[in-house]
Amino acid sequence: MAEPATTGAVLAFYDTHPINERQILEKLRQDGHDPAHVTEDVLKHYDQDHFGGVAANDTLVRLAGIDADSRVLDVCCGMGGPSRYLAHTCGCRVTGIDMNAGRIEGARTLTAMAGLDGRVGFEIGNALAMPFADGSFDVLISQEAFCHVPDKRRLVGECARVLKAGGRIAFTDILATARTDDATRARLGKEMTFQELGSLESYSRALDEAGCAVESVEDLGEDWRVILVDRLAMYRRLKDQTVERFGLAHYEKWDRAYSFFVGLYQTGELGGGRFLARRRS
Ligand SMILES: C[S@@+](CC[C@H](N)C(=O)[O-])C[C@H]1O[C@@H](n2cnc3c(N)ncnc32)[C@H](O)[C@@H]1O
């Protein structure tokens, strides 16, 4: 597959992201944990790179009915926080896929540290062309990542392809609202590497067209309005580490971009959604 022109920008965005493997290990040490002997019960509070932490994972588990027999795919898994959490809490087997090699390297390291590498594996790959056979998984999850992927219809079609008949797709994503204008989309594209933001309606349509029956759609805009204010404060607490690793100019650029992003939730110019759909047989 020819890589979209935006792929390099998304890779660079996550190569210089304030939440990264090194930062997670430093924070563990600061809090008095020895990373060499860390358990998932501790790690799960440090490695979730989506909104709402482990509670958001629990919601996907409940919605998609994940249990020990489920074969789960975590698309755009980042450093694998949700993948490890699902394997640990449900006893299922999980595969995570992400196109950023550094994120996957971090995911593998953290998973081995938590002793979960027997049940959780990772692949480097693009969500638009995944290296899995048709009908490989019972459940597919994703959190706050599809916003970076261009061509949502193709993305959702690819997700449906790797699900078994009757399999469930449960995901959350950053969404456009009726109030998102072109200038805002362009700025988010440049500063946050978001592509073709989906909406509650467009994802529902894409799921249906991909052969999935939509079972629930939840508007998360209000919830995220609050969560994101805390998240901006969390990034600001990481200032020293971010400056040390990537420089002051990078920190300031990130802070401007993230403040703008969080502000859009306060005015309703951005939203969020949680979707559950079942692949028709
Ligand atoms: C906000 S992180 C989410 C990480 C993870 N879902 C979590 O909750 O901890 C978004 C991830 O999406 C990945 N990503 C973006 N576009 C992708 C694509 N087209 N294919 C695979 N991964 C992609 C990025 O590399 C990044 O690791």
C-alpha cells in the first residue's frame, strides 16, 4: 500500500510525544516502584494513552462482552496499556497493532516487564492494511487514535474484515461536531496530525456500509470537556521531563497545540464518541 502523505507527520508526532516509555519508567521510579518488578496492577495507572484511563477500558470490556475466550485486536495500540489491561483483567489473548515502531518497542518492553508477553503480542503495521487474515478476531477495540487515520471508510472496512462474523468492534474517537469549521480542522491537522475527523453520524454510516450492525453510539463530548482540562494539567506537570528530552521550543509548541485542542471541547467545537457494532454474518 502506498503510504498516505500524512503518515510521516503522525509518526513524528508520536516520536516526540510527552507520554512515552522513558517517561513512564521515570514516573514509576519517582513513585517508589521498581520497574523491573512492576505488576500490571501498578503499571495500568501509568500507561494508558487515552481519555478516562482504565475506567474507559472497563466500559469497552462490558460493551463488547470481552471474556477469557475472546481473541482481541487493539488497533493503534500505542504502548499497549489497554492491551495489557484486557489480558490481565479478562484473561483473554490480545494483539496490538501500531504503525510507530518506537511505540511497539515500548509496548513489548512494558509487556515483558509486567509478565504478560505470553498473552499479549504486538505488530508494527498500518490500520489501513493490517497483516491479519479475514475473520481473525472476536473483538476489535481502539481508543483516541482513528482521528489520525485518513480514509475512515477504508479504515472501518479493514476493521470489519479482520473480525469474525458476529464479532464486535468497540471504539472511542475524537470527533467533529456541527460547529467544527474548516480553519479548525486545518489547524488540528497541522498541530495534532488529525485527519478527516469523523462524526457520530459518519462513523455510524461507515460501520453500516462495512457490514456491521451499530448497537450503540454515545456522545462523549461533555465527559471529555472535563477530562481534557485535567489532561492538559497533567502534560504541564511533565514540563521538566518534556523540555529535557525534546527541548523548550517543542514543549511550548505542544502546549499551544494542546491548549487549543482542549479549548475546542469547552466551546463544543470538538466532540467525542463511543461506538459498538457487531459484524453481520
Ligand atoms: C493516542 S495514541 C493511542 C494509544 C492507545 N490506544 C492507548 O489508548 O493507550 C494513538 C496511536 O495511534 C497510532 N496510529 C496513528 N495512525 C495510525 C495508523 N494509520 N496505523 C496504525 N497506528 C496508527 C499512533 O502511532 C499512536 O500510537
